[in-house]
Amino acid sequence: MDLSDFDYTLPPERIAEAPLAERDASRMLLLDRRARSWEDGVFRELPDRVRGDELLVVNNTRVIPARLFGHRAGVGSEAPGRRGRRGFLEATIEVLLVRRLGPDRWEALVRPGRKVRTGERIFFDDGLEGEVVGRGAYGLRELRLISTGNLEEAIERVGHIPLPPYIHRPDQPLDRERYQTIFARTGAAAAAPTAGLHFTPALLARLRERGVELAELTLEVGLGTFQPVRTERVEEHKIHREPYEIPAETAAAVARARREGRPVLAVGTTVVRALEDAALKFERERGNHATNGTGEVLAAGRAEADIYIYPGYRFRVVDQLLTNFHLPRSSPLVMVAAFA
């Protein structure tokens, strides 16, 4: 498939630069795959649109202030005549922490990446610094972060909320709360699972009143979700891994829903990726047990999603999808097209 098949014109003026005051006031497009029809609605109508027996699966990951700004020093630093205060190069280096590799190790996007070499140090504010210990393609680096105090607290103080690339404004204090879902409680994501941003406690209560069951999982959103597709052939795209964890109660809830013939409604492409990756691994390791009466199609536990879903994929778990806005020529848009 050509990537151009997943392109569309996106006028900049149609992109909301700031969130609505009410989370559930966003517009909602309803697509009926069987009837091949669609209609416009509002998100707060969701409880009236569901059957009432769905298993609603959400991503409870928390976005960290993963965007850091600092200055270079050390190995490979050039143009000593342009050094500023404290011996640092004057040009600002932007770092986006995209995947935790260890207690103090991160995979990160560094811009401008081509100038930052292995062995260099990047100094941020408040005693936080990073050492480049490895490098990859497209500006990817492996960083060892060092702090004079607690490392997690230093990142919280120094970092900025990493707004989506289609938002062309600096982050604001309000974004630290507004760019989290009401489910956010764990993990270290570099971006929000945006489909969940529209839920409110009141709307969730209405869904439960209708009989909808809630289950949670954690997928730490990273490059696998927002890295651009750079190949002209969709199938040739190399998707990045994203760590996830499926609790035992969620795996049991999925099995129960499958056994009882109730639909699994995934909130967001990150939930789809975790559930389908786990199901595919389960199928490869144990065989397809979906017809043995237990409904068991995936196992609980931690893993890394390496699944890449494009048209032709057979969905094993997800029956309904609630998804958000997706950019042209992106892997989430390709996934949504596969589902639709």
C-alpha cells in the first residue's frame, strides 16, 4: 500500500490550539462499519450511543514533563569562541524523553541531533544533566540522566509537557493537568493517550449506570505512536516498541466479555496496540484458545508492543474503537483505517 493512500488535506486553522473548557463537549464522529454510515455527534452523548454491556478498556498511563531544554558541553563541542556562561555552547538543545530504558537511562529524541555525539553532556537547570551514551537514527540518543537530588523530582521541576506536534504554542501551567486523562495514575508516557482526554467523572458514572464495565491497562506512549511514517510503502515502516502492562483483572475481564459475547471497546489506539499485541503473543505461544469456552485470548503481565497494524490485519480482541484525531500519513491513522 502507498502511504499517499493515507493522506488528506489538513488546514492549520482547523486544529484546536487550546482545549475546550468542558472535556466532554468535543465533537464526535460515529462510524457504523456494518451499515457503512456515519453521523456527527458530541462526546457527552457517548453513554446514549453504547449498547450498555461493553467492556470499556482505558490506558491509565501518566504523561511526564518529558521535554527538556539544555546546553551542550564536553566531547565534540565546537566553536569555543561562541561559548556562553559556564562554558556551555549557546545553542539550545531540545530533548524529548520517549522511552525509559532503566532507572537513569532513557531513549530520547535530541534536536539538533546530528551535532550531539556520544560522550557529550547536556546540562539542564536545577542540577539535572544528561550524558549521551548511545545514538540511533533520526536524532535518537540514549541518555544517562544525572541529578544532584531525586531524579524523578528533577524531571518534574525542569521538564515541559510535550504537547502534540500539531499544537504550535508553548506549554502552559494548565497543560500539566489538562493534558492528563482522568485515568492517569502510573507510567512515564511522552504523550497522552488522547482518546481518553474527553472523559469526565460524570460521564464515566453515566456509562457505568448503563451497564458498561471498566478495565485499565498501561501503555507508555512513545515513538511507536507518534513517530512519522517515512517509507512510501506502508508495509515497510519500522514501528518502535512501547512498554505496556496488562493487569490480571483486565485479562480476566476481557476473557469474561469474550465468553459472554459482550463487545470490547478500546479507548484509543494505544489500548488497541496493547490488547492486540498481547493477543498475538498469546496466540503464538499457546495457540488460539478463543474457541475453548474460556474466552481467554491474552495473558496478564508486562511486555513491549512491537505490533504494527495496517489494513489486512485480523483483530483478535477489539470490537469497538473510540479514537481521537490523527495526522495524515501516520501509523495511528493507518491502524484506524485497518479497523474501519
